[in-house]
Amino acid sequence: MGDTYTVGQYLVDRLRQLGLGHLFSVAGDYSIEWVNSYVEKSDIQVIEEVNELNAGYAADGYARLKGIGALCVTYSAGSLCATNAIAGSYVEKVPVVLINGAPSIQKTLRFEQTGYSSHHFISGRETDRQVFEYITAATVRIDSPHLAPMLIDYALTQCITERRPVYIELLEDMVDLECARPSTSLKAAPDISDEDSLNQSIAQISDKLQNATKPLIWIGVEIDRFGLHDQAERLIRDLKIPYVTELLSKAILSEDDVQFAGVFDGKSSSPYVESLVKDSDFVLALGVWLTDINDLGWPIDLDKTAFASWDTVKYGTIFNSQVSLADLVNGLIDKRLTCKAQSLPAKTARQAPIVDPAGEITYQGFYDFIQQQIDGNTIVGADASLNYFGSLLLEVGARRGFIVQSSYSAIGYIGPAATGVSLAKQAKQRLLVFAGDGGFQMTAQCLSTQTRFNLNPIIFVMDNGIYGVEQWLADASVFHGNTPFYNSCILHRWNYSKLAEVFGCRGWKVDTYGELQDAINAAKENLNSPSIIQVVVPQRSIPNNANWKAS
């Protein structure tokens, strides 16, 4: 190729400029030229995944820490397998780039004009693009080298601005064609607030904070998505009042903070957090998303809660639109507000539970036990399962130390997401993952990729033989009596620990607390591959904070 600058190189350079260090990919003949000739020769490492769904989840987990993630797949047969992962990234505002290798212009025209099909075709040039238009912030088709720079820049700018996935369809015959080099760096478009709406919001919220007797801050996921960690901490310090998070925003700020009271997740919250929220006379919810998983069984008091999210401020009958969260937080900081003095959460060190080493493990007992394994260098991940409840009350000291997909809640997410998190985290950090057995069956091949690239998450599979959270959502009374589980919620049992023999990693099956401790000790020493710990628990055992729902 000599000194010729090409479309393929342009895309690589732009991704690298945005901080991408790893590309998750599944081989396909429409995409393989770009991967082999350009990505492999760059300083972006190609992570060869086992399927497109896992690649999408891995890119999502990676992007949550790095600010950008990407996967490359092939047309239709590959890309459509990734739709569930991309949909989750869209819902949860995670910046993922899907590069879809597509058939050439010649193949497309031949199919459209004569019906002569190339493999993976469905209905011509618009099929995949139309599918992804619904679940991405931008879709572009690179079918001209002259337009390629503009289209790539548009898509990537949308990705980092909207914090949502984008779709780039890269035709196989475009990759080696000459195009212009980048002339400037890409930057997210700044949020623009309406001045009157912003000033009104700052004034109204300031008045409420200063006059409330028990104000409370509720930190939501948008603080993380928009990188407002430092500003949020500054505001909390200035106000000197307690704050809570939601499940989706758990540990985006260190939970060792003296003003942190806990995670508010409706009736699954700790008794202290429930009373704190109930007794507060004004709650400022910064970047909070209301979902049925993030406010379980709790009627939110809209008359005392001001929600600043989705570029709006909503408080009672007040509605102010086009208010940037960053502008609002900075504006409140500039006001140098003082609130009425109130007591901060009492911090007491958790004591290690006294357990019988030969005792049967319960769901709650497992989480009481596992807390002692979490320190300031631990990242925790939980799947859509009964693990939501147990992990919600864990204390996680690392800032941005908790990974969960609780809004979209695709079971099976966390195993392959752990692949991306393992590549994006700091070297000193260790990842602990809690998966349900039903979800893990969907994406168990994540162990293969993690083993191949010497990644070392410790994955706990809670083996109760059922889709526990699905049964809980449909009829939780089953866990409190002798009523049979729904047949649709009963799993075919796997010996999960034996998968280690298939994939070349390490595995343990544990039935007692003594065996659990031994497995954890051994897993901590295993630094070159994932560790899978199969934790056998009784079918009717659930975390204590899930017991409020009896039917």
C-alpha cells in the first residue's frame, strides 16, 4: 500500500485516537481484510471472540471503563447476532462502535438487479442498517472513499456525544481505497442548556436544599456516563449531607465515603437507607433513571424529589427542559450552598461472619461471607439474577468498582462483559463476578476467550437449578413455601466447574463454607486464567433483601 492513506487506516486511526486499545472480533470474510491488514498492524489488539453476542457484551463492559468500545463482525449472520448486546448498550448509554463488514458494491448490485445472492444476504443493502437504526445513535454505510472520512467522523462523534452505540457498515471493497487523512481530533459535542431553564432550575433547587431540614442527594448513573464524578463529589462535600446511589450507579463514587449512606433500591434497600429516604423532606436526584429494577416496590414521592436527568429537571409540577446535568451541577457548586446540619451515616466495620466450615451455603450466607474478599482494588460485577439483591448491599470501595446492566437486564451479560472489564481495568484490580446459573448457560463460552488471553476474573456461578429471578418476578411466594417452581424456570443442571477442563482454566464446585474459602484462596492465586467457582445453594434460598416480595 506504500504511502497511500486508505479508508481502512482512517477508521483504525480514529478509533485509536478515541482511546480504543482492544477490538472484539469474530472472523468473517466481509470484515477479515480490514481486521488482518489494518487492525492487526496497529496498536489496537484484536480479541478474537467465540460469538457475536459475547463480543458485544465484552465491548460494552470495556466501554463502561474506557469510554469507548468496539466490535467487528460480518454481515447479517454475524451482526444480527449482536443486536441484543447493542440494544443493551443503547438503553444504558454505553458508547460502543459496531463495525459490520459488508459485501461489495458489485455483489450488492448483482443481488438487487438479478437476484443472484451472495452468502449472508437477506434483502440487499438496507437490511442490517435498518435493523440497527432503532438501537444506535447513528448508522452509516461506507460505500464511497470520498465520503468515508465525513461519515466515520459523524458516527464516532455521535457515539462519544450521545454515549450510545453507533453502526458503521464497512464495505469490503472500500477498505483499501484512498481517502483524505484526519485533519483534526474528534471531540464530543458540548451540551447546550437553555439559559432561563438552567437558571430557574439552579434557583429552585438551591432554595429547596437550603430550607430543607433533612435533604438528601441521590446520585444516578448519568454522573458516571457524563464523567461528572469529581463535580458530584465536590457538590456533596460542599453540602455536607448524606447521599445514596441506585443499583445502576452503585459505586460510581467510592462507597468508603463518609457521606455515603447506601444504595437505594426500593424495598431491597437496607433498613437505614429506607428510613433515610422516607424521612428526607427534599431529595435531589442527579442523573437518576427510574426503572422497575431501581425502585423495587417503592412509591417514589414525586412531590419531594427533584429529578435532573435526560436534559430536564422535573420537580412536582415544575418542568424545566434543556438543562445539561453538567451545567446544573456546576451551577449548584458555584452557589456555595449550605444546608442545615444533620448527622452523617455511621460507618461500622463489618465483622467476618462466624460460619460452620461444614455448613450448607445459603444465598444470604454467601454474600455475608464474600464481603471479606472485597477491598479497594476489587471490581464487582453482577448479572441479572438474584445476585442483584445480594450484591446491592456489598460495600465496594473502588470508584467505578461495580458493573451491572440493571436497566436492560439481559441475563448472561456479566460473564462476557467480564472479558471487556478485565482488559479495561487497572492492572492492580481484580474482578469478582456473580452470575446466575441460568444466565451463565447462555454465554458460558466467555471462559474460552478469557483463557485464551490470560484474563483472570473470578466467576461465581450460583447453582440453584432454576431461573431464580424470573420465578421471583412472576411468583415470589414459591420461595416461602412448598409450591412447585414453574416448569419454565427449572434448568437442566450443568456441572459448571467441569467447564474448566473444556476451556483450559480452573474450576471448583463448593457445597460448604469451608470449600468456598478454599476455592477462593486458590482462585486468588490463579493469575493467568479465569476461575469458575460453582456455588451450590438450595433452590428456595434467596437473599434477605428479596424477602419483601412474597407474591
